[in-house]
Amino acid sequence: MKTIIYLIIFVLVMPVTAQNKFSTQEWQDDLKFFQKTVHAEYPFLFKKTTAQEFDKAVAELHKSIPTMQDHEVMMGLARIVALFKYGHTRMGFGKSPIPYHQLPLVLYQYPDGTYIQGIHKNYKVALGAKLLAVEGMSTPEVLKAIYPVVPAENEQFFKAYAGRYMVIPEVLHAQGVTKELKKTITLTLQKDGKTFQTEVAAVKSQETPMQYGMIKPGDNWLEVRDQNKTPLYLKHLDKIYYYEYLPKEKTVYIRHSKIRDDPQEDIPAFYKKVFDFIENNEVDKLVLDVRLNGGGNNYKNKPIVTGIIKSEKINKTGKLFVIIGRRTFSACQNLVNELDNYTNAIFVGEPTSENINFYGDNRLVELPNSKMPIYLSFAWWQDKPQWEGGPWMAPHIAIEMSFKEYRSNRDPVLEAALNFSDDEFILDPMAHLTGLFEKNKPEELKAEAKRMADDPKYRFFDFEGQFNKAGYNLLGSGRKEEALFVFEMTANLFPDSANVWDSLAEGYLKLNNKEKAIEYYEKALKMDPKGSVGDNAKAMLKKIKAQ
């Protein structure tokens, strides 16, 4: 009898392991097939990683496969795919031949922490709790551990989708969050001022009831938001787009959450109706909300862009607002690029999750033995010249929603658009500052640069990078003294950046002031002794001292 009891206990507490479906040789052959396919058909993807880094990662996984379980190999492949850092280039987890599990909860990263936004009714006590740790590992450490598995195009993409990976036990084990593959995961939570732990059992991967990344509450699923009221951006989620007139603000509000025709009304018909309403009614503003828009068919953007361009009533600074966020991606990135190019839109919210110019449109590459689906991008989309590219489209007015605001149905992003009345707002900071520079107003330029760099409204604008680029442009055109002025201003504004001191050193070197160049190269090296800036500083110091 004791033997039977011990056996039962052993079965209940043993980790979730599975016998491998595929042999070492099959996995290794699949890996080599994938490597050859990338080099032969997708070498253009080597933009953010090199062929050498890719091959090194492949070699390391190939060597480790004999000691790995299937799910670990799958995550190893996911890490290699994620090296390309394009959101369209990804592992097809949903169609994976390797079964995986998930905790029945939905996480969301807010500025004040990661919260459980939705959950299965069996774990109601955890709804709305702040996630402090997973299996004893702090949430920031967990996010760092799973980062290599996520095909993060930029940090916004990671914010948008990291929560999906954090609830997969196979990911947690493969990335070292758990020591073994476990079905039940212990979470450390904080709610109503109390810290507690709860165990959540994983279930087989299934479709969580979601629409545009937001959880749909129902009989079995709970959502933390007060359901007695619905903010505009969450209304009518059964429709791809809808509009509403806000008489108090004299504003037309549009939520558009996919670049596809709604079955009830196609995009041209919908926007014709919207712009007819604008022309024939007392409308002061148009707010186009694409914060939940993950893309679709960018050939359908034309009626939106041309309709706004034609509307003299709306296409003015302070009249047109576009709400963007961490789920603004793919064909919707094309849309916001075009609106930025051709209209007077003010962008509000968070940066987008897509690069400004990007690789999209993927093809399926199925591995021959495991049938593991991998999607590789093949189409380059470039709406802006190369020098205007960047990791994301940044908002002109940066606004993030807190957990408390989400829970209580407040929408500070829409509020910022509706309440906008800043006559001093600068739509193009660099054009404004460049104007002061060309008018030879150095003191006013320095004061304005500091004011704007310190203003949270502009916190997603890359002042350091843009100033540095401007300095090098001046150097390249022979305006050495003016370049030095820009480099000095940048160093004063961003003294903790090794790169600005490296640039300042180069400015002095171009003016043959070797003493100052050495001083600032040494400063850059001290600040970044093992990084690329430090490497450059070290090389330049050696070159100067050898002369």
C-alpha cells in the first residue's frame, strides 16, 4: 500500500516532461536545412544581425541538440529566428508540431508594472494583481530572460507581445526561469497592498478570447476593467472600424483596428461617409485611433490618406490627431508613414511596434522532418528615405496609460488629443531648432533644445541621435566650428552618453586640437570600456599618439 501511495505522490509532483517526437539527427538536419535556406533565399534579412552571428547561433544549437528536449529545440530555433528582429519573421508557434501549454491569464505591461488584465474564473483572486515574480524570479528578470525568444522589432513590439511568452511553461523552462518543465507555476503577486503567492496550472495551448489584443470577458474569462462603461477605443470591437461624433468637443472620432474591409461596409464607402459628415457638420477636429491596428493590406490605405489630404477643414495642425501605440504594426505602419509624409497630423500616444521602413510579407518555410513552421519576410517596405528611417514612429505627444487609468476606463491618450490647445507646440522639433541655428541664435537654440529635451511630451523624440547626426552633417560639409558647437551642446544635454563625448572628440580632432580630442576620447573609453564606442575611442587614441 505504501508503495502505491509513494507512486501516486511521485506522479503528482514530477515535472511535466515529454518523450521527444524527433531524433537528434532529424532536428540537426532540420536546422541545417533552415540555415541553407536563409543563406540561399533570404540573405537580405541580415540587417540587424550578421551572417556570422547567425551561423554561430546555429552551430551552438546544433551542438546542444543531443541533450535537449523537443520544446527546448523549438525555443532554440525561435531564438535564432528572433535574431533578425523583424516582427513578421517569426516561429509559427500556433501551428507547431510540438505541443505547448499556457497559463490561463493575460498580462499587460504598464508604466507602473506588469498586471494581470484578464484571467480564467478559477483564479479570480489574481485578477488585477501586479506580477512581482515568476517561480521566485522577479518580473524584470523574467522579461530579460524571455527577450531572446521574442521576434522583437523594437521595444514596443516586446511590450505588446512579451506577455504571451511569459505564460508559456515551455518558454519559461527553455529560458531558465524554471529549472524543469512544470505544469503548475507559482506567481508572486501584489494586490490591494498585500503580497501573496498563487499557483496557476497551465492548460494546452488554446485560443484565449481576444479581440485586437484585448481580452473578451465571458462565462469563463474575467477582465479587470469596469464593464459598466466602455471607452471609445474599445467600443464595437465586432467591427473593424466605426466613427462617432462628439458634440461637446466638435470632434469626429474613428477607431480603425485592421487594414481590411469590414464585411458590412468597405473602407472607401466608410471614409466617404465620414468625410461627407465632416464637410456638412460643425466639426473642428478628427481623431483617427489606430493604437490597436496590427495591419492588413496596405493597398487599402489610399482612401484614408487622400480623404484627409482633400479635407481643408481637417488637414491643419491642431485639427488632425492620430493615436498610435504598441500594436500599430505592419500595413498600419505604412498608413502612419503616409499620414506623416502628406498631412499635418499630430501623433499622440506611444511609439509603434514596427520600424519606419521594414521587412514584411512573409513566406512559410516548413522544416522537412519536424514540419516546424517558420515564417521569413521577403518584401521591403520603404515609405520614407533611408535617413528618415528609425526603430519606430514616435508620437509628437507622448502619453502612456497607467493600470489605474485602464481599470477605471480613463483614456488619457484621447483626452490629450481632445484637450490639445498648445499654441507653442512644435510639430517638427528638428526643423524648429535648425531654424534657430541657421538664424545664428545660439543661446536661444541651447535654451530651446534643453526645454524640449526635458519636456515629457517630446520624450520619444531622439534629440541625442538627431543632434549627433546634424553635427556630422556639418562636419561633412566643412563647417567644423559649427559642428563643434552642436557636439558641445549635445554633450551638455546628454552627459551620461559615451557616444556624445566620442563625437565631441572627433570634432576637436578635425580642428587639430589633439589635446582636447585625447581628453574626450579617454572620457568616452572610460564610460564604455567594453563597447563599440570604447573600441573606437581606443583605436583613435592609439592613432593620435602614434602621430
